[in-house]
Amino acid sequence: MKTYFNNLKLRKKLIILYIFSVILPIVLTNIIFYQVTTNNVKEQKMSDLSKVTNQISNEFLDSVEHAVGISSALYTDNRMNEFLEREYQSYSDYVEAYDTFLRGFNKYTPVFSAIESISFYTDNPTVLYSGGVNSISQQIEQEEWYQSLLEKKKSTPLVIKTSSVDGSRDTLSVIQELNFFRVYNTTKKIIKIDIDQNKIDSIFKNVNLQGEMYLLNEKGEIEYTTDSTINWKNELVSFNRVSKPEEAFLIEETYDINNYLSNWKIVAVIDEQELVDYVSNSRQFIFYLAFFNFIVPTAIIVLISQSIDLRLNKVLKYMKKMKNQNFQTIDGVQYKDEIGQLTSEFNRMSQKINELINDVYVVNIQKKDLDLQRKQAQLSALQSQINPHFLFNALETIRMRSIIKKENETAKIIQNMAKMLRRSFTWGRDWISVKEELDIIICFLEIQKYRFDEKLEYELIVSNEAYEVVIPNMILLPFVENASIHGIEPKKEKGEITINIRCEGDYLICEIEDNGPGIQKERLAEMLESLKAEDAIGENVGIKNVYYRLKMHYGTDFDFDIRSEIDKGTTVFVKIPIPKKSTLFSRHSE
């Protein structure tokens, strides 16, 4: 089956998809839907009513939670508690504190549209009872909400109906005692947040609901209703005593919030007859919907199929051109869908291939030029070896004469100089063993020791397995030379150079240490920073040359550091990977 579809063109695949995914499902769905229309529409209507009820429930809860959130924030607000608790020495002190803490406090009202007002009650005799701050008078103490607050055992918000200015019990309020801080408990402090009644009216009335809504408290008493026959503003009416249609649907949303809305409910009451009328009015709509379901998907699928088919064929056409080395890019608007991204990637790939082909030609030409220059350099080097050979022969004659005259020390130094000169004139070798590097280092140190007499001592500490490790040519000698010239030569007393080379795991560790005068911290920091910044060679030619060659050969897989202390000496630390055996031959052959 998979093979069959893979061999079909995209247009045929879309047609099959349209038949089995659009036409047949629509026909079968409408037939079944028509047969069970009444039950389905009833269930849908009940689902819609349930959603409406749930929406009302959530919006009402949001309004309450806005007030509860403000109340909880002030409950733990140290500054607000201290403002209401403080004993003011004069009215001017209170006014100053009021301007600081409370004058702009009702900013919450425009931010939260559900909040009508925020009031504070306190028995602090030193405050002025105005501007939202009220006294806990005897009249307040007789209020139902105050008595209910005293009966609460937990310091949680109280949601309760309170009386408005005209005396009707139609305002829903969130009330909480501010007793979170033990240090501010000498006076009684209460916050009362009134929820906007217009907001509650809009929540319960501005919905498409053919029925009545009831807000019930934990005792089953009506706190709010859209039923105009119930006088809920002036008296508490039990929901069980309300007359309801004989065949009515009840949809309930219960709040399970232990802190402040425990067992409160929102109940929707809908007459079943209204559902039946709705089903009758909806049957004609079913036929229009079926017709619409045919036309719109067909038009959309035709447009999408054309878009996919035309653009894919265009990409395919340009891809076929690549067989003939024709790397043209696809012009036109670059869209953001997958085909548009495919087109963009094709253009990028075509340009990249074209650039790479051109780059390969250029690189080949440059390589040929480099080979030609290298052969010319080799020829020049062969021609220039006449003078070095004459110099080596002269040094060898002097050495032999010194041996004949029993001047063995002088002969040894001349031999070392000849070795070093011969090494410096050797051309075209980039990799050597540690042993070969140490041979030259010993020659250099012996010459320096001859110069400084007893002033210079050196020590080589080399593990056996390190001798045959292959390293880049001349990466240790420059540091030994620096240690001798800058470390030992300025010292008046005896100087020492220690060379420690060892293998640790897959790495070769090389340390060159001297006991010279050391390097100033600022100077050392500048040296290391110039290496990382890859400045021009300039100063410190030997160090930079070694560092750049290490970076060229090993990339980031090496460590290099210089540690120095004034009057104690300097240590150069180099850590490089030990080459695999498979790479030794290639490096020796370079």
C-alpha cells in the first residue's frame, strides 16, 4: 500500500485525500447527524449552557479573587500594617503618613474593574477617620459582617453581603482582619473591599442564557439572582423554596475553595421546552451547514493543491537543471511555509555549490603556485649551502686543532656550536622527537655554561616514554634561551634551569623553570593577553612564534601558561596531546 501511494503524483494523492477525508466523512456525518439531530442538539445546547455557567462561575471567581488578592497582599504588607498601627503624636504626623502610604492607594480600583472601593477600619484613636479610613464604632460592631468576622477561627478572607448606603443588602464584600504581624497587634485593623455590583450584574446578565442564574452561599441561600421575582437584596431566600418549571434542567458549578468560598454554588435553571424550540429552529441550519461543508473545503483544497503542486514542480525543474552544471536560483517571493523554506535552502545550496566549485579552482591554482615557490626555495637553499658548509668545515678544523692542543673544553663548545648551526640551517622539517629537541637544548646549555662558568647549572628530568614522543620543531628551545638570557644572566649569584618532561595520560607535559629575578605581574599579564588577542609578532618573538605554531598544529587542544614570582623565578608550562601512532608516519614524512 505504501509503495502504491509513493508512486502516485501529488495531485492524485490530494484527490484521494479529498474524497476519503472530506466528501465521505461529510456525507456520513450529515446522515447520522440528521437522524439523531434532536438528541445531539440537546446535548450541544446543554454543553453550551454548561460552558456558559462555567464561564459565569469563572468570571465571578476572578472578580472575587481580585479582591482577595489585594486583601492578601495588604495582609502581609509590613508598611500598611505599621501605618494603621502607629500611634501618631499629632494630626500633621498622620496626614504626612497618609500622603505617603494611602493617598494613592485606590489605584487598584481602575486596574481591577471588579473593585468598587477599598476601606480600612481601625480602633486606633490617633488616626483621622476619613479618606478610606473608618472607625470601628458601635454601629460597625453590630454589623453582620463584623460579627461573622469575629466568629472566624482562621485569618482568611471573608466573602459576605454587606449593606449599601440606602440600606439594601446588595454589596458583595471581601473582608479580612490585618493580624499577620504579631508586633502590630495592639489595635484592631480590618480591610473591606467592595466588589462593583455593576460588574456582577454584567457577569450574570450579559450572556446568551435562556434561564435564570442563582448565586448560593454555603447555606443554600440566594446571594444574587437574575430572577426578578425574588427580593434577594433585602432578605435571605432559600433556593429550595423557589418555584421552578416542572421539566427544568439544573446546571451547578460548586466552588471548592476552603478559605473563602467553600460550598458556594452557581446554579442555572433552564426550561426544557426552550431546548426543544431551539432544536426545531436548528434543522434548517443543518442543511445549509452540509452545503457549506462541501463548498468551502473543496475551494480551500483546490487552492492549496495548486499552491503545492506548482511550486514543487518549479523546484524540481531547477533541480534537474543542476545535472547540466546550471546552478540558477529560483526567483520570486520567498514564502514562509515548508516549500518556501525548501526553495530558500535550494537557492542557498545552489549558490554554495557554485562558490565551492569556484573556490576549488582558485585553491588548485594557488596550490600550484605554492609548489612552484617551494621548489624555487629548495633550489635557493641548495645554492646557499655552500657558505654554511665552509663554516662547518672551518669550525671542525678549529675543533680538531683544539683537541690536538688538549683544549677539550673549547673543542666541546665548538662542537656544540656546530650542531646548533647545522640544525638552524636544516631546511624543511617540522616535526622531531623530544630526544632530538633535547640534544639541541643540551648543546645550547653547554655553550651558556661555558660562557657563565660556574654561574649556570641545569637539570633534565625526562621520563623514558617521553623521549620518542613527536613534537613540533623548536617549541622548547626558545623558552630555555629566555630562561638563560632573562633569568640567569641578570643574576649575580648562581642560577639554575630545570627542564621537566613527562607523559600524563594522552598528553605530554613540559615545564621549563629558572630561579631568575622573575617577571612583573603587569608585564606578565600583558604578555599573556597579547597571545590570546593574537597581536602582531612585535615583541616576544620567540614566545609568540611557539604559541602560534602550537595553536596552528593543535587548535584548542593544548595548554600554555607562564607563572612567575619576583625574586623566585619563572616557569613555562606546555601541555600538548601525544600523537597517535597512525599519525606518526604522516608527520615524519612532512
